[in-house]
Amino acid sequence: MELSLQKRTSIAEKFLYHIWDAGHLRMNDLYTTNSERLEIISKGRWNVDTGPDFKGALIKLNGQLLKGDVEIHVQENDWYAHGHHRDPIYDNVILHAVLWTTENAKQACTKSGKLIPTLILSDFLDESIGRLQTHVDTEPQPSLTKPKACLLNRKPEFQIISLLEHWGIERLRLKKERFQEETDYFSFNQLLYQGFMEALGYSVNRRPFLKLAFKLPLDLIIPHLKSRDDLQALKLAQALLFGAAGLLVEDSQGDSETKAFHAELWPIWQKFRRMYHIQPMLPEEWQFFRLRPNNFPTMRLAGMASLLVKYAHQGFLKPILHIFQTPELKTEKICSELQNCLIVSSFEFWLTHYRFDVDGSVNSRHPGNLIGKEKAREMVVNVVLPVIFAYAEQTGDHELLNRLKEVYLCFPLLEENKITREMKKQVLITNKTSPKIINTACRQQGLIHIYKCFCQNWQCETCVGGA
């Protein structure tokens, strides 16, 4: 029976999240409003911050793989009613899932001008709306009463440490699960590659870096790198990455070194572009504004080119496993080896340049790293450890699992961010006590997990009762 407009608009958003997250859809028969075949590989993770409802979803649209965010609404026109078309935080949305269509509805469009495919949930439900609402209404909901003070800071120091490590491991497990969901579609080497690319994208360029990894999968790149010496392979890797990224041009307007760089790589790129019918990205997809030069996508892509050549013959997975599985390496040494295997020094053109449109003499670059120690540590914690976690579980390697946990529990701190600084204040960890309590990446990640999963919803009892 058709629901009235009043009943339609009274549907709670938690009901829509339940439909999406619990998978109450006929998954083998999904189509968008534009008749595009839709396959949901990973539903993403619920976002407790501002922005899209689910982050990091993975879908196939007419066979094309897409990774990004999902926004869920009751009605199709809610996208514009909520002003998402004016908010750049929604630029990474790849699917607009709505319960019902709206007459004369306009397709969702981001601030950047990208049209977003729409899925009408009510057309593909596996049960009636009434039955599904009953499921949701009978589920216990957490209390959202705002506390007067943080319960964690009332705990003794040893309990704070225990809780931080507990939730740090839980955060690692959740990262592992996101990679694990993709093992049916990608090899572990490809997962590491995609994860590295996302990590190199910093915050504003994650999406274009991942898009580039899909355009240039390892299966396409590696055979050509393996058949060349390191010097020629490095030229090829840069030609492919910068070419497919849309950053390589035939007639550069830069200084003499930049012109020579483009002139050498352009014909290499054109040959492979025609061979594999690669459609390059748009230069406008890459963000440089308000980034430190070391985080420019040009620098990071050059670093990735070097890593691809370095691991062309063995792949990423085998050398990383070797580090974990070498018995004589102590835990601290494993930490440093994992970090060091991802550090990339500047070379050739990148000794004097950050990007293509600025004169090298203006740059006055000091020969540093394309991928430095801090970024390498971040890649270990956010990519290497979760992927190896997934690998160890899939292969049943309990010894590797134990070694990985030992490494995580003593891995060095990552760079501070706004969340960790604010959380340290909230838990009353002073500058004097912080080095003793927050002295590993695991505990630091525990702080982030507590903030994102509990603090924003005031679920204090769940937080302190977790360990």
C-alpha cells in the first residue's frame, strides 16, 4: 500500500542507515535512476563527523569501480533542500541513496559540478517497509545524554593506557576489515598500492590518488617496469603516473628543466595511452592550494614512481612479509625497517622542483625526501598493518598475527593532529604526562577511535567499559 506524504516525511534517518548498513536490498538486482547496473562491494563506514553518511564505500557502476562516499536521504530532493550542492565536503560522494523519488526531481550534483548516480531504495527492498521499521524500532538505542565530565580522565593511569590500547587495536581491526572486504576483487599487492596512493593524497587529494590507482593497476604497470633497467623503468613509471594524472603536457611553459622533463616523458606516455586506451584525469582534479610543498601531489607521485620501480620484481607484499618473518629482527627493528622501506629520497628533476609550473630557481628546493619519515610511518599504520592483518587472518598465520600486534603496540607516534591534541586535553593528559601515556601509534589511534566513536555521541559508558 502506498504511504501518505506525511508518513513518508516522518521516516527516521536511522531507518535509512539500517537499510543500507544491514544490506536489506536485493543486491543482485540494483539499478540507478539512469538504468546503470549497480554492484555494492563495500557499504563504507558510518560517519559520525559532519559530511556524507557513509565514508569509503566501494561500488561498481556499469562495471566501473568507484570508491567514495554515500549520502542517504528520505526523498530525492533532500540533496538540494539540505544545501549539499553548495558544500565541498560532499564532493567525494559517489552514490545518492534515497528511500523515495520525488516528482520532477533534479539529479544530485556536487559543488564541483559532478552529477551523482541515484539509487531508489524502496524499489529494491528485500522486505516491506513496515517489517523493516519494526526491526529498527525494537533495537536498543544508546543513550545520548551529554555527560558533565569525561569518565576516562577519572581512571588511574594504567587503566587509561589499557583502554587506549584496547581501542587502538579496535581501530586497526576496523581498518583491516575495510581492506578485507576488497580481497575478493584485488590482490594484496594491489590493496597495498591503492592504500599507499590514498595515503600519499593527504586529506584533499585522496580521491584523485585512488582514482589514478584504478586507472593504472599494478597488472598494467609492473610487467613493463620489470622488462627495463631501473633508470628506464623510473622514466616509464613517471610518464604513466603524471600522464594518466593529466599533469603531463606536450609543450611545457616551465623553465628549461621542466620543458626537458615533459619533452622526454610525453612520447612515452602517448605510446602507452594509445596502447591501453587510458583516459587521463583533468589537471583541475588535483589540489595544491594551502598544501605545504612536500605534500604537493607532484612530489608524492614522483615518490610513488620510485616505490613502483623499487618493488617491481618482488611486489609490495613479499618484502614486507619478509621483515615480519625474519626471526632475528626484534620488534623495534621491525618498526624501523617497515618505515625505512617506504622512505623515498628526491632524485633528478625533483632535487630542484616541487611542481611543474614554478621555476626551479624560485623553488630553491633543498634535496629532501619525496616520502619522508612521518609520511612513511603514517603509511605503515594506516595501510601496511591493516593489510598484513587481513593477510594473516586469511592465511591462518597466527605467528604473523602475534608479531603484528607486538609491532603495533610499540610503533612510534605519528604526527599530532587536531583530534589528538584536543583529546589529550579532554583526558587531562598534560605535557608532562603525555610522553609516558601517549607514546605509541596504537595509543594515539585509540584516542582517535574514542573521539570518533564515543565522544561525538556521548557514549561514555561504552568507552570506559570497553576493555
